[in-house]
Amino acid sequence: MKDTVKTPAWTDGEGSRGDIVLTSRCRLARNFKEIPFPHRAGEKERASVAVMVRDLLQDNPVFSGHLWIDLKDLSPLERALLLEEHVISPAFSTEAAGGRALTHNPRKTESMMVNEEDHLRIQVIEPGLELKKCWHRVNRLDDEIESVMDYAFSSETGFKTACPSNMGTGLRASVMLHLPALFAMGSYKGMSQYYTSLGMTVRGVMGEGTAVTGNLVQISNPQMEMQPEEETISRLEKTALHIVEQEKSAREKLFFESREASLDKVHRDLALLQSARVLPFEEFMSRISSVRMGVEEGVLPPIPRSLMGRLLLMARPACLQVIFKKAGEGEALDVLRASLVREQLTGY
């Protein structure tokens, strides 16, 4: 078997409602008082912010074990891998100008981008429906920084951010859900429109501007909120639980009304993943989604949830190139992906 990368803890499938909720995330946008925001600052000013943050974290036990990385020291492939791992944003993965840095813990459940759009983007991500756990931890990290540094804040508009839509509490909380039955039953569009009408943001797994692949949907709280963070978390958690119940009902209906066709599809998809020699990413995402549902519904062999979670990351382009230690694109990556998936699913 090929060497594999050590995947972040969010891929392990643990956590509440892990059959449908893949991850929970809380992210805080923060800027320091009387210091130009990153887009207004020069490289020297950004570098001074990075040094200040690094020194602030260095001796703080709350950040013990965190790795500090200057973005300019990373190759494009290394940045692309961090993007696939949900440690950094798309903008951060392509912009390696001086003064930008990041830090993360060994499990990559805690991370912080320094001088992205804002001075700080503090993030906690956990597997399953664990919004409260994420909020408590990201709030603790935030409190440690605020105890030493003054944030840019207005009593009228809340925390000041580079993008006005992020002002207020600066909190963006989200859940990533696997909804194959709602898509199969044609119910996803109406659900998406309903939650969008309530102010929620519904988008693809890689964030803003990305399409939905593999029936994976990210739902997050409205922007520019001033209500207490605990209320935001509670509201999003209730939304997620409601969607979970909708998906469960759709799965029951799917396997009751179209049982033979549904069984045929999940078994065919598993067989193809176990034998394919060329596997485009979009096809992989579609078929692994089907297989995951079949496993969770007990009609396929008990493939570990952690394995399917890891595959969602390992099958992505940058991760494949790191695993196989070779550059590639197009069909070359499709061949590597097929090889990896065959190896991982052998015996099931």
C-alpha cells in the first residue's frame, strides 16, 4: 500500500450524528486596533503583525503544540494540501506574499490564518455535530489573544472586519452535511431555498462560490449578526438537526419505495470503486456518496466511517500528489485516484 498522509481529525467520522453531519466549524474574524487591515498594509506592516502574533502565542499554554508556518516557506502544492484539509482559505492558498502566516495544532482541529483578509481568522473544526464544542474552544483561543491585544471594535457594529458582511460578532459557524437521499428524491432545491430565505448560507464543501459535489452541503449562519454567539450556535444546531431528520426520512422512503433500484445502485457503485482503473474526481464523489449511504443504511459491508472520511480528502488532487510523490493532472491524477481507492476498499 502506498504511503498516506496523516489526515486531519475531522475525517475520522466521530462525533454526534456522524452518519449525516461530517463536520462542525466555528471561525472568528478579528483585527487589531489602530493597525491597518491586511489589504491596506504593506509587507513590513503585515510582517510586524505576524511577529507580534507569533510571540503572543509562543509561551501561551493554550496554544501549546501549535505549529507556526510562514506562508512564503510553503510550496504551491503544500498550500493546496492545506486548502483541501480546510486549514486555510482559497485566497490564502494562492497568495503567498510576505507577512502571511498560519498556525495549527497537530490534529488540525485548531488553526489560525494571520493576515488573510483580516489580521486573524481563528478556526476550530470537529467531526460530527459538535458546534457547541467548537464554539467553546474557539472562544477560549480568542479570549487568550484579547487578554493581551486590543481588537478593533465598535459598540454599534461589533467587531470591525475588512468585509462589512463579517462584522457583528465576527462569527461564522457552519456544518457540513451528507444529503444523498434528499438529492435523489428531488427535495434538496426546496430545502436550500427555504434555509436561504431564513438568512442561512448554503454552499459547496469548499466554501464560497463552490458547487455542491458528492451531495455534500455546507450550511452556515447569517452574516453581520449581532445576536449573542450562543444563540447563533443554538439556531444553527437546530437547523442541522432538522435537516438530519429530513435526510433520514428521505432515506427510509428511498429504500422503501425503490428498494431494488436503490440496492442495485449502491452495490454497483461499490463494485466500480473497487475495480476502476481511471476515476475522475466528480465520479468518485458521486459514487462514494452512494456507498456511504449504503453503509450507513446497513445494506453494504460495514466499511469504517473513518476510512470513507479519509478518502474524501485523499482523493483530492494535492493530497494524491503528496501520497504518490509525483506531480500530475488530468487523467494521470484519475489513474492515481483509482489506484488509491482500489487499495483502500479491498476486502469490503
